[in-house]
Amino acid sequence: MADYKDLYRLGTAYKKGGFAEVFFQATRRSDGARVALKRPRGVPQAAERLRREIEVQIELAHPNIMPIWDADPDRRWFVMPPADGNLMDLCAGIDEEEFASLLVGAADALAVAHEKGYIHRDLTPPNILAMPAEGGGRRWVIADWGLVTRPYAAGSIPLTKAGTPMGTDPFAAPEVLADGRSATPVADVYSLGRIAQWYLTGRIPVVSVQVLPDDDKIHWRTFVRECTEPDPGRRADLATFRSLLDQVFTLQPEPAPERAREMVSEIIRGQLGSLGDLFRLAADHPQNAAIYLDEVARLPSSAVREWIRRDPEGAARAGRRMCEHLTSDTSWAGRDAQWAGMPLSFVQEILMELAARDMPGLVDDVALDFFRADMRWDGPSQRMRVREWLSGLDGRCATVIARILTRYPDIADYYRPLRPRHVGLASLLTGRPVAPPQ
């Protein structure tokens, strides 16, 4: 084994990773050139991982993949050019156009790797490095291929056992965190999407939580959503990744409330095909009161029922969000009586349909928020509609409502007096015990 100490002098600055450590201020003894040297740590699989990293990086010659300048014949260390920094450290000085160019280069590099059956599995901001480009500027390269997976040769022993989580939590695809051997090319797309989410929002991602850019970065929203889709079968592939990236700067969307208005108008005209787009738009803009109170609330009952048929959990979330906007001071101010009754009717329609479909869990999720919003509005005609619904309610969903009214007597007082079919509700809403039917 060649001894790197005879060839290179290590500096004191180094970075320690899971399997290896990099001395990024090393120098070549023969000419004093600055280099970065990587060697394995004394942990299980470190030597095997480094050996694979060397073999793969040598094979994947690409301008956006970190090159190897020198390596031990036994694959126990390697030398690469020094970087000017990584994406994590340099992000403050990177504008959107440079970041988009970085993504294009990364996608091109991954396309070469994927064609050969290699999947990186550990794309993170610290693993994307800045190299000086000819003529000035920066060239971004993908480094740290230690967790790369590749097609297994006959008789080889895989380094990753089935069911072993891989990757770095905030950026790795859900399927890779569950089982590293399940990685497919779209796992790398997910990681690039999470890197974009981090860059655009300024927040480190949370595992399994999709945060989409908004405000002045809203033109990136579709790109991030499609690339970070949790289901790998629905996630963008590399070809779609490039197309979505092109659209970031060529298709500037109109403001979300205007788009919602157009979709709702189409739905009212019977074009239910726009429902799915409206679902996604509302989910993407949970804090936008105008979308919910001025547009989504206009949906006819038939569209609400179709929404619940397709996505009952999503409809329930929309109902709760509607109530949150109704009970916030900023959303409530300046609205007239006719306007305010419409979003309440929308949420009641959701509750009624969920109850009709015997979904007590989702009824429980929405009902308390709805009752609070209804009490805040305090409209006589709306209260009468709720009373009529409660009078005919029975079964498991009525039991859920009875529990809520037991916990919150002020709500029970608000809807008295009436005599519902359900014994528990009747006891609460008449103000006196009711004997069960004989």
C-alpha cells in the first residue's frame, strides 16, 4: 500500500464524516500544490465504502462530479482538488440564477451516474462543493460518493443490508431512510428538491414535512412540490426535473387567489376536472385567507361531496383551515353577513358529508373548530342549519359530537334547545336527561 505520508503533508484542518475524514488543506510534497486528501475512519465498513467511492468517482468523469487526482493502488485513500467551500457555507452569496445553474449541473451529473446504475443516496448542501471555474466564477460538483449504491456483481456482497436506513435525515428520500437498498434514481431527485426547499425557504427540512416556497419565491413552488413528493411513484424523474426547472423562470404564475377564482368558476360550470388543481392550490397556500374564504367557500355542495370522495382527509384539513381563517381577527374584519355565512356553510357541508359517510375520526377533527367559528359568527340562520343537522344526527358521529359538547358546555348552550334523535345529544341539547328508547 502506498503511504500518503510520503507524498502529501496533511494540514490541521479536516472534516469528519460518517465513514471518512477529509484533510482539505493538505499539500503535495513534490511541488507544494494544495490538495484535499480523504481517508477512512476507524469504523465498520469505512474502508469498503472509500474503496467503492474511489472506483465510482474514477468511472464517473463529468465536469460536475468531483474528480480524483491521485489514489492509493489499494484504494485506501485518495486526493482531489481543493474546493472553495460548500453550498451550505456559501448559500448567502448565491442568487437564484446561479442556484438554478447548480441544479442543472447536478442533474446532468446524476444522469451520467444513473445511466450506469449508480445512485448517490446522500446529496446534501455540504456535499455540493464550489470549484474555481475557468474564466472566473464557480463550478459546482457533487462529492462524497461514499454511500453510493451500484448494481451488484455476481458473487459480490452488498454493503447495505436490507432494511438499513441510509442518507442524511433532512435531505434523504423517505424510502431511503426506511431501507437504503430500495433507492431508485428518483431518490436523488428528492434530495435535490429538498436542497432547493432549504435554499429557498432558509430552513433546514424536517423529515417527512414538505415546506413549499412562497411570496417572492412562489415561482419555485411547483418544482419543489413535484421533486419532493413522498411517494416515489409520483415523484418527478430527472427528465421532468429539468422541465420543471425550465418552467421556474419561463412560466411565472398569476397570483394564487386569481388562479383559485378561475378554478372555482370552472367547477361551478361543471368542470370537475379542476378539483384536483384546486385541492393542491389550497394545500399549498394554507395561510392565504383569500383563497379559502373568498374562493374555496364558493364551491357547490356537489363539488364538496366529490372532494370528500376523492380525499376525505384533505377536505377535513381544508375545513379546519377555513375555520382558522374565520376566527382570526385579520380575516374577519370588514366582512358582511352574507359573505361570512358562505364559508361556514362550506365547512358544515364537509361535516355533514363526513358524518353521512360514517367517518367519526374526521368529524372529530373538524367539529370543534367549526362550532367555535359558528359561535363567533353568531348568525341566526346558520345556527338554525346546524340545529337541524344535529337533530337528525345519529350513530358513531353523533357520539363524537356529544363528547365535544360535554367537554365544552358553552357550545352546547349555544345550540339549545332542540331534541336530537341521538340520546346523548338530546340530553345535552334539551338541558335534561332523556331516557333511551324502549
